[in-house]
Amino acid sequence: MADSKNPFPGMNPFLERNWGPVHTALIGYIWEEVGRQLPEDLVARPEERIEIDEVTPPSAYRPDVAVSEDWKSGTPRQWTPGTETESAGTLAEPQMVWVEELIERWIEIRTAEGRLVTAVELLSPANKTGGGWDTYRRKQRAYLQSRASLVEIDLLRQGTHVLAAPLKSVAEKAPGTCYHICVSRASTPQCREVYSCPLRERLPAFRLPLRETDSDIALDLQPLIDRCYEAGRYYLSPHDRDPEPPFADDAETAWVHERLAAAGLR
């Protein structure tokens, strides 16, 4: 019988396979924890937008209000090929292609008047690959050029480095570390606070900045990751194949396998 507890002391690399629902849940848990500690005149809001990749340049749209109405018959009419009335020409049969909607989520802390104080970004694979990397970098620059602070949480081993802290500096401080947190304070725009999170260690509790006149919030990620793992019942998912990319070396691979075996997952 597999143990329902997270088998790793820190980040669970197998969660990357289910990053969509994990990301959604973790955003909610972070929002809840941040909101619990905010001063009375600040509010935290989870934000969302839909990416449209087929447009050049890529565009993003976020509806302010969505109003929908059920079809009177209960379900909308479904079109199927070949049901049209014959016309002068024979209609071509299309290829049916289903696409996955790309939804980006993050958290913003604002004053009651709406001024942005701090943005919290939990990176997704799309932020670290291809055109999504460029899109995220533009968004990142916009935050850094504003009067707001930016918190970036990267719990993904896959993809290209995209944090506001230069890769060379991060790699020199913690070689071989795959997870990082980067805090860019509005009060010190030339400085980055980087927390390195090795696979074998507990995720840190770190300081999340608000306004210069406010005390920092203490955000502890580890219990939130553990909560995601247990609530999502990811211990029921297959663990017979290692996630991509490969682990750092044979020693790290052996350590991962030992943790899985001890938890009854292998």
C-alpha cells in the first residue's frame, strides 16, 4: 500500500507530469496563505488570462465579466460533417483538430484603490520554453519597470532559465540546484533575493515583500506542496518511470528510487 505522504522532503519532481492541476491548486493555496497575513488595507487576487498563440505578435485577452446562458434545449447543437444541404459545389470535409487552451495564472496584491504592490508568479512549462519564454520575459520586464515587487517561484526542472536573476549568478551560488525562488523588491530594483531549493532539501519559508512600510509576509511553500500531493492523490499515479529531464547524476537517481521504494511506490 502506497503512503499518501509526499515521499520527498522538498519538491516532488513527479508532480511536473500533472503541472496543470498542481499549478491551479498551488496558486489557490498561496493566495489563501498570503491573504491570511495581509494588512487590512491590502487585498490578494488570483489573476488569469488566456493566451492566443496563432496571432502575430501573440496577444492575450482576459475577460472582465463573462455572462453565459444555457441553450433552451439543454445542450448546444453539434455540427457534424456531411449533414449540410447539398449546394452547387460539394463541401470539403475538414480535419477536426482539438487544441488545448493555455491559461496563465498568477497572484496580485493590491491596495484597496487598485495600485499593484506585489505580483507572485508560479512558473509553468510554457513560461520556460519557446515563444512562451519571450512572452513571460516581456511581462517580467513590465513588472520590474513598475513600482511593484515581483516574486517568482520556479519549481520545474524542465525548460530554460527565465528568472529575473542571471543564470550565471544563480548557478555559481548553488550548483546543481534545480528549483529557485527569486524576489525583486521595488525598493531595491538592482538587487535580487534568490532562494535555492535542492531536490534533497525542504522547500524554504521565504520573505514576501509588500510596501516599504509593511512587514514582509512569511510564505512557507513546503506544507503547500505536501497538501497538493495528498489532496490530489498523486500517490495513486504511476511512479515506475522517471520524469524528464533526467536527474543530475547516478547518486541522485538512486536517492530518488530509494525514497519511492520506502513509500511503497516502487
